[in-house]
Amino acid sequence: MTPTYYLLLSALLFTIGAVGVLVRRNAIVVFMCIELMLNAVNLSLVTFSRINGSLDGQIMAFFVMVVAAAEVVVGLAIIMSIFRTRRTASVDDSNLLKY
Amino acid sequence: MPTLRPLLTELAQTPVAQPPDVVSNLAVYLPLVVMFALAAAFAVFSALLGPLLGPSRYNKAKVAAYECGIEPSPQPVIGGGRVPVAYYLTAMLFILFDIEMVFLYPFAVSADVLGMFGLLEIFLFIATVGFAYAYVWRRGGLDWN
Amino acid sequence: MITPSSTGNWLLAALLLLPLVGAAVVVALRGNDHVAKLAALAFSLVEFVLGVVAWIQFEPGGARLQQGFSLDWIPSFGVHISFAVDGIALVMIAVIGLLVPLVIGAGWADKVPEGRTKGGFFALILLEQALTVGVFAATDVFLFYVLFEIMLIPMYFLIGSYGGARRQYAAVKFFLYSFLGGLIMLASVIGCYVLAGEELGKNTFDWSELTSVVSKAPLETQIWLFLGFFVAFAVKAPLVPLHTWLPDATAEAPIGVAVLLVGILDKVGTFGFLRYLLPMFPLASKELAPLVLVLAVVGVIYGSMLATGQRDMKRFLAYVSIAHFGFIALGIFAFSSQSMVGSVTYMVNHSIATGMLILVVGMVIARGGSTRVADYGGMAKLTPVLAAMLLIAGLSSMSLPGTNSFISEFLVLIGSFPNAPVYTIIATVGMVLAALYVLWLYQRIMQGPLRGDALVGAAGGPGTMIDPEIGAKRAIADLNGREKLVLAPLVLLIVGLGLYPKPVLDVVTPTVDATMCQAALVDPVQSAPSAQSGERQSQCR
Amino acid sequence: MSLMSSVLLLAQEQPAPPKVEAPPVSAIWPILIVLGAACLSVLFEALLPKHLRWPAQVTLALLTIAAAGVKLVTYVSDAPAAGETAMFGTLAVDRPALFLWGTLLALSLGAVLLIADRSVEPGGAFVASAAIRPGTIQDRAQVASTGMQTEVFPLTLFALGGMMVFCAANDLLTMFVALEVLSLPLYLMCGLARRRRLLSQEAAVKYFLLGAFASAFFLYGVALLYGYAGSVRLADIAEAAAGSDRSDTLLFAGMGLLVVGLLFKAAVGPFHTWTPDVYQGAPTPVTAFMAACTKVAAFGGILRVLQVALESTQWEWRGVLWGVAIVSMVIGAVLGLTQTDVKRMIAYSSVAHAGFLLIGSIALTEKGLSGTLFYLLTYGFTTIATFGVISLVRDSSGEATHLSQWAGLAKRSPLLAGVFTFLLLALAGIPLTSGFVGKFVVFEAALADGMAPLVVVALIASAVAAFFYLRVIVLMYFSEPAADGPTVTVPGAFTTAAITLGVIVTLLLGVAPAFALDWASSGVFAIR
Amino acid sequence: MTRAQLLADDPIWLILIKAVALLLLGALATMAMIILERKIVARMQHRPGPNRVGPNGWFQSIADAIKLPFKEQIIPDTADRKVYFLAPIMSTIPAFLAFSVIPFGPEVSIFGERTVLQLVDLPVGVLVVLACSSMGVYGIVLAGWSSGSPYPLLGGLRSAAQVISYEIAMGLSIVAVILYSGSLSTGDIVDKQASGWYFYLLIPSFLIYFVSMIGETNRAPFDLPEAESELVGGFHTEYSSMKFALFFLAEYVNMVIVSAFCTTLFFGGYMAPWPISLIDANYFNTGWWPLLWFFGKTWIFLFVFIWLRGTLPRLRYDQFMRLGWKILVPANLVWIVLVVALRAFRNQNDISPTTILVTGGIALVVLIGVVFLLPERAPRTEGQGVPVTGGGYPVPPLDLKVPNKADLKPKVRRRREKAAVSAGVGTAGGADAQKETEQ
């Protein structure tokens, strides 16, 4: 099995995540799409690690996981606070700031 | 994307280097897949067994949400429902410590190789998490009431 | 850090610092109007005396740049705080020294808008004076640019804080035009710097060093750099498409500020033509001279025509200036030493003549309270001295023989003819128009029966039962002693320089020659027009 | 003890442990101090009683910055000129890194002073509990109380530490981690405003979502470059890019994604969309911190990536970044014209400034480097002081940031108007302010590197931008004050100090920039 | 051949046989566990327990298993049907999957094929078990959520919170084991225990693991999510028929898994206990014998599960969470540091054991001192100064005044009356008025 397929899969997942961020309106869903993107990158990293024959990529995947977790915590806190103060998680409803 | 094809061919031809200490054969995971398939088949089969074998006698009271016999309150939970903050907090703490574990495991495997340096590092690492832990503790993040 | 690298003549330093100190002192004293005014006047007078001393010390036949001093400023860029004067800068500094006390004197009794102080006003004027002196005296291009831009800020506040009804608009317009021009010049300044850095292997902003390098650059490079400088200078010396800020600024600025604006600030542009454009970009100057000439001549005709039809006195002054600046630019870019000397003297004389015209018009407006020409008429009956002054200033503005402007305009036209005959002939039409608009203005305001809302209304409005003529007489007084004192030096100079221009010519000619030489221009007329120099210098100084 | 002895007695075969040497830390003391103090600060939050927290945190933050500064200065005096690497080569402590550290420390000093101020807004600019519903009893109680979120101090220190690491990161992974360490606290800090909480939280959500989105791009770029070069070390990538026969698609895709992520952080248009919202919504001291320090860090990173890793491929990306710089300047200048809110206006101005900075960054010369570094220094101080001033103009509902409320301010408070005018002129780049010298050095580098058209566009953009700065000046000086206009709060010692610091540096760097220029040009990136 | 190589050589039929065997093992163990539990608890409570089906009622579980599919399946109206269907499956699969890495025995011969009594020996075997137990949480949460009813939701949340809390403690307690074994492979861990079982070397780790394994499986005394008196039945309140059975199955399989895992980690896995291991040159550690030891140990733990249920009262939720977060986790962390330090110091040859003991002792004393000096809870003044009412939910105040009709503005009243008429409600009093004021 060539690693190319993993790269394609990773690119696909990343794209799905990116499109999701752009088209979805629920902050939580957008947030999950971002996590999807990060994990797609992890897949890439691990694949490249294998292609390159070094473990660096896997170690990086570790770091990415940590960062993703930290992002989850921070993001959840922020989204929760806005959700609690205005009872909606829709990005569209956040419209106090306009041009 | 015109440049994708050559890239892919090239990548496909790139020799995959094998680091000696990495078990690289994915076939090792095959039994796991088999087990998953069997377990899934069993679970789905069981879940479908109920509707196939069991009776189906409609009754309005049966399909109402169970709330100890009181008239069910209208949909407080799904969608717009809110979950007490403490659960979010637990989730966040879980993530924090889960990540700590993610690092502790690889460390533990090679702790002997790392020696004193490893000790220092892991001590710093645990201390760092400890600061956050102390903060959460003292601010009542671990209290349920 | 600033460390003196070479001690020089500290006279210039004094000239630069004195108004700054003055501004600080006046600001400090602004609580007491009277003291502040006296202090401002005193500082400006001392400055004038220093200017005279500088003039006396200047050796017309000596080095190109004299009385210089220099301090390190930003060593890593080779930027110095270095000042020195040549003939052209010297006369301009002298004119500044002359005009500022007069402006202070003229504005002595003017009301300032509520919430502002007279002290603030005069402090800003002194600040502006320091900066303009610096601009003329700077021999470091970076320093020149810095002062060139900084100069805008006091002027911006002078117009914006003390001006007329539409002062916000005028101030912003003025600032943006000049700032944009300045920024484009900045590109060229950096360009020259980079060029010199590559050529000399060291960082320098020294004017002479930059000139020596840049003037040898290929034509195309020169053209781009030239254009950068040119836009900035053309905005300052309002050449026609870039002039539109001037009428607004002049119209809205207080009279004294208008004098400074037209008399000094705008001269930076033409000064820049002479000091920067010609020596640094000789090839480009020659290549683009037709462009400038067209703009100059268009300016002459356009300014004159708009002045002729103008109904607002202050705007009238702006358009008169635009026409005059056309002449100056024409003289510079006609590339003969006659015309150039003419242009330089024109710069001086224009400051004197137009400065006086503005002051006088200001006095008219102060009496009538309106800037519309139609609001006045037959004023000479009430204020004969004022009328005479207006006439003198007007005649000088239209370059009547015997007044100072005549010499310069004559030199410009004579000198320009050989190189640019068509342009010169067209520009001559401007002279005719000048006669027309000056006399028209005088006639409308001063001659005929007493009329106009400003004069009649000053007595208490048309509804009053008093005989309008008597009422107007009662309210509108002739020039008082202070005003006479302000105008007297100008009258003297108009007449004096008209009859005996030699002092100015003496100082100016060597510098012009040096400029011609640097620009590798050959004089079309063999005999130099200056009164005294018989033989041409063999090499540039 | 029996337990331990049994552990000791347990016979187990031991592999001979290879000695892993602990790295020397003299070069990175400033980072260690800042991050250590951040941890300590968390402990303060945990252990100190409420009334002690604020003084303790402020003291700690200021001491930290001072100590890190002292360590930095002592290290600089005998640092190797070519720079060195630390922490197993993950950090490159070279001259630009040291300069950026110094800049960050100095700027964060100002920001911390602003953050610590409690006199302008009683109880400080930060809410004690952000998730309380507005308008409820709890909310009213909270408004009345003077409780303040002192958590903002550890967050600030963590962000500062992340920024310092980010500037010095010698590989992309370190850079990514540092990017998150600096971003995550900022996301939170944005949502902590005491007044206009919904606005603040909205800003936080927007900043977070877009920021995380951009990090994902950055990360994917890292992954692709790793796939291309087999390493994430900048020098290795440079080497691979210079002489590898691998497909360039990976390189270019990776490069593009990476740079997009970086440009986002630096608020370069068209990746600026978060900037106005976040600048407006965030508490003003945080905005000051964010605007000044993040920009420094982000451009530090951009400079390093472009100059160290991607220099050999400059012909591929330079044209694109030309376009980006132009777009940024145009967006900043033109959209800035239409703003009616001071903070938004400054935000757009920062977008324009990011364009200017980008010009310096893509001039791959020593001058480009030193010019950009200097510009960052000047811009940072001016911005800090600017937001400091903005925080002083208030009415009953908090800060009065709408432009119309600033009308005639010069009559109410000539000093404040004068200071603000000076800062705006500095932002516009008028000579004798640091802004001018900054622009000058950057444009000079760009011209010397053959980017004349870009410079001309930049100059025109400066002029357009000057218009909206002028508009504020006109409003303050030449307009009549509104009857119910805002008042100018007399600032406490902290805010005064921060503003004074910013103004003095702005003036000093405008009048006598030589020493700072020398620092900025004292060395180049260490490539190893 | 090593364990991994032997397993890698398994033909597919052998893999299938092993997998089916594991499935059967799970199902059978569940049934056995249920009847045993009922019998033992009954015995402890001096009552007979099930005694009708089969001899002495021992076939009760089989009867139940046959009965369940024939029960009616009910899906509440409010449920999210897809997720509702998936949830039990999602909790069952991981439970079985975790079996695959447990080593039941050493090398044996099955139909002439040399192999090991283990489905797969991964280098990350421990992680597979942990991952599976984490995955199981999805089933719980989604079951609670998809039921569309408050009790299951709260039960699901509680369950999830409990499982993940104790998962931390459990995961950390394994770290010390890994430290000693130097491997994440379950097979290696068992092999490394040939020189000594870990439970007595790492008593704290074992104790923590033991407590958290009970918490992790939601068993008494930690069975709060299923507390009948508080939450009816927990997350599976709305489930019936086979879907309910699946949850039940998953829960019991999980119990078997954690017990087996505990055996593997701390009790030498399939290795014979001490005196037996000495017999006949380790004969009892070869062939099929170890299966006996393995299941023996595992069933001891399973018995303890039942024993605890019969003995201990249920904890309060806050007590339970406090135990997990405030005791198990920090103790674990301290213990890990201690172990790492000891090993690191011992490897430094120039430090004598005495030094270590002294230093360690001092550190321990200091640590304990610190722990005791810190007050358990922040002083009351720590409260953020804002009284929270209603626990975060918008609750109308108890003394809400219902406005009189006459007090309302005429416009509102008109609107109200119109609405009341159209709704056919005569008295548009309290509820509507309240709604209006809220708007």
C-alpha cells in the first residue's frame, strides 16, 4: 500500500474541514471542523514520517494533539461563555461587530 | 490540479524508508479489524433482533419520554438545552490530564534511557500541570454540589 | 546621538533656534496676551537682525555654501544636521526675517477664535518661521525632507485653528496635498540615497555628495527621481493642476498666515526647483523642461484669468500668486542665467509685493468684515491712505516699471525668450491681464461712490436713519499708526528695490551661475545680465 | 520506607543509559524567566487570598519583565555575534531574536501597565466572571463590585513567553507550538471586557475560530514542508529547497499554507478580517498588547521563515507577497477611511502598517531585516500609547470610541488631544516621529532591493491613511464639542506611565533613532 | 520466535477462531457473572436468590438471555432515532475489542499451528485497552442524549463524567507499570513480571488502579449514574429489549476486561502463582495451564466486584468526584515522580541507596506536610462575590407577581384578550402574563 493514499485522504479531510469552517454557522460545528483539519494534518505528518523514514513526524503529531486539546479547552470555554450569555452558538447571530 | 499527478507518481515511487525499531507491517492490526468486524456484526445483529422478534403494540404512553409519570416537560434538553457548567469543566480537566498521559506513556517507556535529564524534564512537566491543577483545585473547580 | 562633528558658524544655528525658543517662551506666556505679543514681536525682531547680520557676513563671491555647521544625527544613515546658506537661501531667509515681524504687527489686534490665545497663534508663527528657515538652510537632503514635512504641521494648525468658516476643509486639503507630494518626494529621496550608497559605498545624505552622484545617473533613473521631487515642489509652488489647495487655504487662513503661506511656504517649491531639481537631475530637467514650461504658462494665464473674474478678495490673492509662480517657474526652466536670476529676484519681490497686497487686503477686510469684492466700493473716500497702499501693492504686483517686481519680471521674460520664445510670448499676455485684474480690483473697491453692504452696513445696516456716508465714516477709520508702521518697510522696499536691485542681484547671481554650471546648462545669452559680473566663472563652485 | 527499599532491591536489567546532556540555558534565560513567572503567577492565583492577588500579580509581572530584561541585557553584552542555538537547536538566539525579545519585553511592560490600571475603570478593565448573563441580578451585582479577573496576568505572561519563543523558533514545530502558546491566552483575554461584554465575547469567538483556522493552515504547511524536506528545521528546509529534486508541489503548497497562517497572525490583508472586530471588542489594554506585541512576534516569525527557510525560493513567492502587501495597504488605508469607531480605525491602520512591514520583510537584505525590526519597535510603542489614550476617553457606558464623541476634545483636554495628535502623526509617518524613521528605513530597504513600484504604492497608501488620522485631529481640534460628550478620565500612575513611555519612545526614535537602528542592524539570522 | 512473530504468522482461520472464542467468552462471562452476582449477593443478604430456572436457579441467566429479544422495543417519540440505534452498538464494540490484546496464555499449539493465546500483541496494547474504554463513553453519552428525555441525559452525563474522571486515575496508575516494563505491549508486561509481580512492587499504583476500575465500570459503590433512587436508571432508562441487553452486556464485559487487565498489569497475567510456579521447572506455566491461572485471578477480581456491591453503601456524587480528582490523581502524580526519581537515581551509580532513601524520605515528609497544611477548601471569602441563583438556569423567582389584568397597558390587554379568545382559553392569567413580561 503506498502512502500516497493517506496523503490524499489527509488532503481531503483537510479540505472538508476547511469548507466546513467556511460554510457552517454553528460555532461548535465550525470548531469541530477545525479539529478535523488538525487531525487531517496529523495523518499527513504520520504518513510523511513513514515516507521520510524518521520519527519526527510522529512526534509532531503528539504535539499537534496537545495543541488541539488546548485549543478545545480554550475554545469550549469561550463558546460556552458566549452561549451562556446569549443562548446561541450561531456565528451569524454574533453580529454586534460590523463594518 | 495539473501538478498533482506527477507528484503522486513520484511519491508512489519514493522508497519508504524503514526505521528499524518501528513495527511497520500493518498486517499486525488485521486481527483487530477482524475482531471489530465480528463485534460489530454481533452488536448490529442483536440490535436488530429486538424489532424482529419482539411484539409491536403501539401505545401513546409508551413512546413518551419517561419522567416518573408526570406529564413530560416539553423538550428542555435537546437542542437548546443547557448542561450544567460543571460537566464542561470536567471535560476540560479530562482533556488536560489525558494529554498529560499522552506524554507520560512514551516517557515511561524510555525513562531509563533518559536518566536524570528525563527526571528533570518529567518533573518540570508534572509540576507545570500541577500549577494548573492547584489553580483549579483552589478555585473550586473540583467541587461538586 | 547628536554629537558635533565639525564646529561651524553658529549664526545659522542661532537663526534656527531663536524662533524655536521664542515659540516656547510665547507659549509659556500665553496666559497674558499682551506680554506674549510683545515677546513674539521681540523675538521676531531679533531674528530679523540676525538675518541682516547673516546677509552682511555673506560673501557673494565666496564659496557656494557658506556659514555652515554640521552635527551627526543618524550615523548609520549618514544623516547630519547640517545647515548652510547660498545666495538664494540667504535672500529667502532674509525675507522670512522681514515678513514675520510685519505679520505679527499686522495681526496685533486681530481677534482670535474663542478658546484660542493670541500667544498660541504667535508661537505657531514663530515655529513655522524656524522650520522654514531650516528648510531653506538645510544641506542634508534627509534633514530637508524632515523639515519640509514638519513645516506642514504648524501651518495646519494655523489654518485649522485660527482660520475662517471652512477652515477644517481647507486645512485638511492643504495638509493632504502637501503630505502626498512629500511622500512621493520621499520615494525619490530614498532613491537618491540608495543610488549614492551603491555608487559611493557609504551612506550619505549630504546634498553635494548626492548631487555629484545622482547628476551622473542615466536619464531614465533621473526622470523617475525628478518626478518624485517635482510633484512635491509643484504642490508647494502651486503649479496648475496641483494648485487647488491654495485658494482654499488662502481664503480660510487668517491674513498673517496667508502672507506666510504665499510669501514663504510656497517659495519652498521654487527654491526646490533651483536647489534640488536642476543640480541633481540635469538630464531629466532638460528632458522635462517643456512639461514644466507648459504648466508654468498655463499657470500664468489660468491664474490671471481667474484672478480677473474673482469675487472673493482672498481667493483673488491666491490666483494672483498662482500666476506669479507661473512666471517664476518659467524663468527657472527657461535655462538662462538672466531668467533664473529673474526668477530668484521674483521670489523675493513676490514675497514683498504680494505680502503687502495681502496685508492691505486684510486691512480692508478687517474694516469691512467681508471678503466679497461686491461688498465694497468707493472706500478711498473714507480711507485714502489705505487706498494708496492698495494701489502701491497692486502696482508692484502688476510689475509696473519702477517697482521691484518690474526688474524680476523683465529679467524673466528677457531671459526666457531665447530658449522658450513661444512660452514667453504667451506669458506676456499674463502681464496684460495683471494690469487688468489689479486695476479692476482697485477700482471696484476704492473708486466710485460709496457703496456695498460692508461699508454701508458697518454703520448699522441699511435700515438706519443716519446718512450712510456719515455713518460709514464714523465706523471705518483710516490706517492707524501701527498699520502704517507695518506697511512702511514694504513700501520702502518696493520702491527701493525697484530703483536699486543690486544688493539682491549681487547675492543671487553667483549662486545662480553655480546652479547653471552644475546643471551643465549653457547660457543662451553670452553676457550675464547681472549688473556687475563681467566674466563667467570657469568652473562651478 | 519498606516500600522504597523493595523498589530498590528489585533486580531488573538496566540498559546502559546514554547520557543526555541538559542544554545550556544562559541564552534563553529571558524566556525561562517569563514562562516560569507565568507558572508562578498561576500559583498566585491559586493560593493567594483575593485582596492580595492584584498587588502580587502586578508586582510579579513587572518584576518578571524587569528581570528578563536584565538577563537579556547581560547576555547581549557577551553574546556570540553570529548567534547560537539553544534547547537542542530548537531556538536560534541570534541578534534579530535578541532585538525582538527586547522589543517584546519593553512593549509588554507598557501593556502590563495598562492592564494593571484600576483607576480609569474602577476595578480594572476586566470582568470577574464572564459567563454571567447580561442584565441579570448577578450581572448587576458584578457591575457594582470592583472584582477583577487577575487571571489576565498569567495569561499575559504566557502569551509573552509564547511570543518570545515564536520569534526565536528555529524549527517549524517549535514555531507552531509557540504560536498556540501566544494565541490561546489572547483568545481568552479578548473575551474578558468588563463593559460591553457581548461585544467582547463575540470578538473572542471570532478571534478564536479564525485564529484556530489559520493555525490549521499553518500546520498543514508545516506538514507538507516536512514531507518535502524530511525535517522541519528551517535550515534543513532551506537546504532542501536549494538543492532537492523532489517535486516542488509539496514545497510550494506547504510554503503557501504556512505563509497564510503567518500572515493571518500578523493581520496582513486580505487575512485581516478578524482584526477590526477583535480590536474593537477586546478590552482596550488587551487590544494594546495584542496590537503591539503580536505584530512584533508575528513579523519576527515571518522574517525568520522568509529569510532563513524560503530565501532560495524567493522568485516563486515574492510576486505573491508583493500583491499581498499592496492589498493590505490598500485595504487598511481605504477601509480605514470609512470607520466611525476609533478602535476600528486603528485596527485598519494596523492592517495598512502590516502591509508596510511586509514590504520590509520581503526585501531579503540585511537592510530589510533591520528596517522591519526597527519599524516593529516604533509601531509597537506608538500603538501601546495610542490605545492607552483611547482608554481614557470615557462616558457613562465605558469607553467612548465612536468618533463623533471625540469632537472638540482638544477644548476639554488639550494635553490628551496633543498627545493623541502626536501619536496619530507618528502613525501617519510625519518626520520627527518614530513612524517616519520606521517608514523610511523600510522603504529604503525596499528601494534598494528593487521594489520601487511597491514603495510608491506604499507612499500613496500612507497619504490616504494620513487622511483618516487627520480626520480625528480635525475632530478634536476644529469641531465643537458635543454637549453630552465623553469626559477624559485622569489616568492613574500606571496608565500615565504606559502612555508616557510610548510617547517618549515615539519621540526619541523619531529624533535620535541612531542607537536603535544600530541595535536592529547589529546582526542577521543565524542559519543552522 | 517471539510472541509478536508467532501471532503475525497466524493464519486467518486461527484468527477467526480466536475472535469468535473471545466473543463467546464475553457473552458467557456476562451470563455467568449475572447469575453469580445474584446468587452471591443473595447469599450475603441471607436470601435464596434466583431458584426457579434449572437446578437451584442456575439457568436464570440463560432464560433471561432468551427472553430479552422477544420483548417489545420502544423508541421514544423524542428520540434521535439514528443515534438511538447506534449508541448501544457503540458501547458494545469497544468492550469486545479490548479483549483482543489481553494475553490469556503462552505459546500453545492449536490444530498443529504454533501460536499464543492472545488475539493480537500490539506494541501499544495498553493503549488499545484505554482507547476502548474511552470509546465506550461515546455510547453512554449518545444514549443519554439521543433518548430525548432529561433523566437519561443527566444519567449519561454523569456516567461520562465519572468514566472520564476515573480514566485519568486509571491511566496514570498504569504509567508506573510501563516504567518498569519499558513496554506498552501487554505480552511484554506479563513477561517482565516473571521476576516479580508488580502489585507488590507498585502497591500504590495497584490500589489506585483497583479503585478506578470500579469507578470506571460504574459499579457499586460508585454506581451513581444508575442510582435508581435518583436517576431512575441512568442513561439507558429509555432503552428496552435487546438494545438494553447490549448495554448490560457491555457493562459486564467491561468488568471482565478491567479485571483481566488488572491481572495482566499487576498479577503476572497468566503466570502461575508463587508456590505453583516452582513445581516441576515451571511446568505449570506452559501449555494450556496458564488459562487456569489467568481466569482464576480474573474471577477473584470479579468476585470482589460482587462482594463490594453486597457490602458497601453508595457514595454521594461529590464524594465520588472528590475521591477521583483530589486524591487519586495527585497521589498518582506524586507516586510517578517518586518512582521515576528512584529509578533515575539508582541508575546514577555514584549515589548510594542511603542517600536516596534519606532524600526521598525528606521529600515525602515535606510533601505530606504541605498537603496537610493546605486547607481543604478555599476560604468562604473566595466566592466570586456574585450570588448564583437557579444553578445557571433561568428560573423565575418564587415570589413572581402575576400582574392583574387591570394593571396592564390597554394595548397589551387588547392583544392578550384577542390571543386568549383565539386560543379558546377563558382565563389568560398567569402563564401568559409571565410570557409577555419576559418578551
